[in-house]
Amino acid sequence: MKTIYDVDKNFRPKSSLDKEGLTLHSILQEPFSIHGIFVENGKFRRLPEAVAKETSEGVHSLHAHTAGGRVRFRTDSPYVSIMVKMEALGKMPHFAYTGSIGFDLYYKAEEGQRYAGSFIPPFDITENYESIIELGSSKLREFTIHFPLYSEVCELFVGLDKDAVIEAPSPYTISRPVVYYGSSITQGGCASRPGSCYQNIISRRLDCDHINLGFSGSAKAEEAMIRHIEELDMSLFVYDYDHNAPTVEHLNNTHEKMFRAIRQKHPDLPIIMLSRPRIRLTEEETQRLNIIERTYQNALATGDKNVYFISGKELMRYCGDEGTVDTCHPTDLGFASMAKVLGDLMETISFQ
């Protein structure tokens, strides 16, 4: 794809980092590969704006948060830097800026994906920043940059050494994305950095592409959202909007309805249902759990052999009560537990 930076070099931005030979590249250019997000009307989004507007005010306000966004590439540059233009920054007292606003970097090694560092935003950030990660050598490696979980990104430039090789990454082993739909937990709150939310952990473990449709406080299985998900070309669907269903009655009226709509459109698609990740449940939370389990049992009763269920208690098996920051939103420990339990199940499912 040609950009203004290719047509007119005078528009190419200059880095303020003190690094001789650093050259900035728009990720919209080849050979960079973008996943989980796309550009529409001047910013990255997870969902077309028209669909977001039709769904709800809450979804519209969150659909351009870049949770699940990734850019992948290969280079032998001895460092990787970023210059990012942002807006609608997610600043919260219980959520690290490195997770809600920052980016992080991974590279592929023989033993799997390795964390290279975080592009840490300044404490007083208002919209834009630059950051650099030194790698220590000029070895050719395949990189993934994870986008912020709770902020909007308008432009991202990757800074590499002017003499560095830049190549396309290898394709994901599972190239048709896994689609996750749910609440603020699905969106990634409150991971300390983007790579620590459970979908990104699973993506690295299974080498699978994915789309994060988590909408903080705003996932309610609306008709517009169901129609959008129905049309996605996905390899597996995971849904959990228990927290965001405003009442038990709402969950009861929509949970099986959503399952049946997706199943009718995708008769062979693996579908995994989750309940809220929580160890001890109130009476209302138990009612909600029973509704989700009933959807699952009803599907099994019809002969559906490609439907699965994991309870929230099971999701928190490896962290117990220590897995959240506020009895609701997972810490990195909580997300690691969720990723382990869900990833173990996904490894047993054929969803190429």
C-alpha cells in the first residue's frame, strides 16, 4: 500500500530520539503485517465505526481502542523504536499506563515468543510519544508489537537502523482469527502491558491470529453486534459477556439466542462459552452461571459436538483470590491463569 510518506518524502516524520541512523517506517507500508485492527477514517479500529454506532454509545466510544492489535515484521536492526500518535488515552488509577496506553515487543526464538521490552509512555502523556528498545545485536528476528488495550491510535511508525533488513513475517499457523467477544476483562483490563492479556498470551502460544471484541461495560449481545460477528471469517469463537448483561433476565434472553445465531451461520465452528472469572459467587452470579451452563447443555442435547464451556472458577484455577486488582479485573497472574486453562482446551480443538 502506497502512503503519503512514499509519494512525498518531505512528509516522512523525523524522530527526536538521540539515535544516529534511525529511520522511521509507517506500519501501513509493506512488509509490515497488521492484525486485529484496521484503519478507517484516520485511526485504527477493531470494528467498523458504522457497526459500532448502530450497536450502542458505549461500543462506539470503545471500538477504536486497539486491544488485540498487532504489527508483525522481521528485521536485523539492533533496536526497535516507535513514534505513535494517539488520542482518547486510558488513564485509570488501577491500571498501569504500560497496559492501557503502552506498547510491548516480542520476538520469535527457538523456545517460543520472548518478551523484549515495553515502549513505556511518559507519566504526563497527552497524545504522542516515542520510545526505543535496545536488542543488543543485529540478529535477524521476527517481531510482534502489541498495541495498547484502552487507548486510540491514529498513527504508528517503527524506527529501525537505516541499514537494517525489513522483511514480511511468517504467516500465523492458524491464520483465520479466533474471535473473542465480551467485557472489560476481554478487552484486557487490567493487564500491566498488552502482551499480558490472555488472548495475546494464547496467540503467542498457539501461533494464531485473533480479533478482540471486548467492550468495557458495553457487551450486551446487541443485534447489530451479533450480525457483525456472524459475518466474520473466524476459526473459533469465544464469548463471555456475563459481567455486562445488565440483569439476569437480560442474560437469559440473549445468551442462548446469540449462540444459536452464530451456530446457524457457522454450523462447524468451535464455540467456547465462559462465565465470569471469579472464585466465590453470589446468588445472582450463580444464577448467571446456570444460564450459561444451560446454553451449553442445550447445545449438547441437540447433538452439537463442537461446543465447549469453562466456568469462571476454573479459569482462575492457577491464581485463586490473588488474580485480580479489584475482585473483578485480572492482574497478569489472573490473565496467565485464564490463558493456561483456555489455551489447554484450545490445543485439543481442531480449528485450523
